[in-house]
Amino acid sequence: MSLGHTILGLLESQPRHGYDLKRAYDEQFGHTRALPYGQVYATLSRLLKNGLVEVDGTEPGDGPERKRYVITEAGITDVARWLAEPEQPSSYLQSTLYTKVVLALLTGRPARELLSTQRTEHLRQMRELTQRKLTGDLADQLLCDHALFHLEADLRWLELTAARLDELTRKVRG
């Protein structure tokens, strides 16, 4: 996810201070990890330098003056272009799981045990996500569904690999 584009999108709805942007980001996207203030201001600085936002005004605060940022026409165009571009699906053609299985076979370690341990970890994480989904809001439910679908695909791969482990062992040890 592009933090710059996310901030631009949040600014498109209304001008905001850095503090307000952080709060809006955390409410919408920070379900598992809040956005650090430093990252907000560093991103705003870059967007300002690139002409995608501008300072709309300042207000006195307890500390330094609070700047209110507004998106520029160039920023609106940039975020619109980003939203219209499809995301590249991950191909997963070189996964860490596959690498671990092959290395276990090459080094004489128990690959079947590795697959079983990984399966247990996937199932544990799926239980956590399912519980979180039951108590979460709609955004949390959608995020959990996305993660669960990927974990289900991994589980199918783990089961397929376990079923073909003898064949893979012969091929790898050739």
C-alpha cells in the first residue's frame, strides 16, 4: 500500500492537520498497526515538495503551529491514477515455504515434519483471525477474510506438497 496515496485520498475528502490524518488513517487502516506520527509528517513533507499537497493555513497549538494541508489538483490526479491502476497479484513462484521444503530434503531433515509444523501454525493463525472476524467491524471482517483466503490457499499447497513429498524427494536428490 502506498502511504502517500492513502494520505492524498484522506485529504481529498477534506483539509486536515497531520494529527487528524494520523487519526483518520488509524481508524480506517491501522487495525493491526498504528501509523507513527513521524511517518505522517515525513510523507506530508514529500507530498508538499512534489506539489501534491499545500499548506492551507496554520493555527497556534500547544507546541509548534499546526499546519492544515489540502490536496492540490495534481494530487487529485495522482490519487485518481493510482486508484485506477490494478494491483499486481503476487505470483508466489518463489515462496519461502517451498524453499524450506527443498532445503530440508537436500540436507536430510524431516520435510514432512516441517510441513506439519507449518500446517499447525497456519491453523492457529486461522483460528485467531476467525475469532477477530467475529468481534470486528466490517473493515476488520474484510481484512480477516482476505488473510483467511490466503491461508486456505497455503494450506491446500501444504497438503498437496505432503502428498507429493516422495516424488519431490526423488527429484531433489536426483
